[in-house]
Amino acid sequence: MSFYFYIAKCQNQSLYCGSTNNIDQRIIRHNSGQGARWFKQHGPGEIVYSENFDTLGEARKRETQIKKWSRIKKENLIKGLKP
């Protein structure tokens, strides 16, 4: 089974970082109001970046790391630039 760290861009242009084992289903849940409370206030949105991991722990560790980054650094990661 694969696990993912992802960044979603919401309708109001805010960025949301998360982790999941099913990235397609997760964005559907977010957009239907069943995901994170934060996403309900800022969504709907779309996945703009993701990374694949072998374990959920690794994906969550990456999520924790990137949540601490500035918006500019996250945007550079999304664009494929070295953060």
C-alpha cells in the first residue's frame, strides 16, 4: 500500500498540507465537506503536489516538516524548484 503527502490549493488560493493512503478519495472527501474542518472554511480545492511514501508515518513526517515552511517555499516545491 502507498501513502501520500499532498498539498491542495483551495478556492481562496490558500494551501493545505495533508497525508493519506488514497489521494483521489481524499480530495473528494475534502470537497464534499467530510474532510478537515480547516478545508471546509477555505475549500473547495485541488491537489497541486504530492509525494509517495511506503508508510503513513513517513508521509506524516513530511507533512509536519512542510507545514512549517513559508508559503513561498511551498509554492517553489509545487513549481518543482528547489526549496
